[in-house]
Amino acid sequence: MGNDLLGYGVLHNHFFGQSMLELVMVGHAYRRRGIGRALIRHIIGRAGPVLWTSTNQSNLPMQALLAQMGFQRSGIIEGLDAGDPELIYRIGNAEV
């Protein structure tokens, strides 16, 4: 690992004025080691009282991680990616 970039996350507050975890990326060689979970925990700690995120219906690993961390499914958006709806999730800081 050394000085390798293992992963990163993007947090913004432009989702109807609320915190949104826009992106989590972990390098392919470093997946399944808890790095994504650590990034999301860190971002939860920096977010407002509620953190929102989303993932494609086809992204089963991310859905599983969000469920394990206590995120609740909150909705679905059709039409962003043809045939692959976007699933919306949320978590409150008090739930972690």
C-alpha cells in the first residue's frame, strides 16, 4: 500500500440543501478490505444530520455495504441509466 491512493469519497451539500455522498471509489486491488466502509464512516461524521446517497440497482456490493451500515432505502429514480434504476438511500448521524 505505501503511498498508493486506495480510494476516495465525494461529499457535497447541493442535494436540496442536504449532505449527499456523491461518489465512493476504491481501487480494484484494494476492494473488500474495509476501505469503502471507512471512507463512508468518515463522510458520515462530516455530514449534516442526514446523509443521502445513491447507487445503481445493478451495484449489489454497494447496496449490501449500505444496508450493513444502516442506510435505509428511500426511493428510486428511473431513466438516468437505461435499464438500471438509481436507488436512493439515507442515514442519520444518530443511526451510526
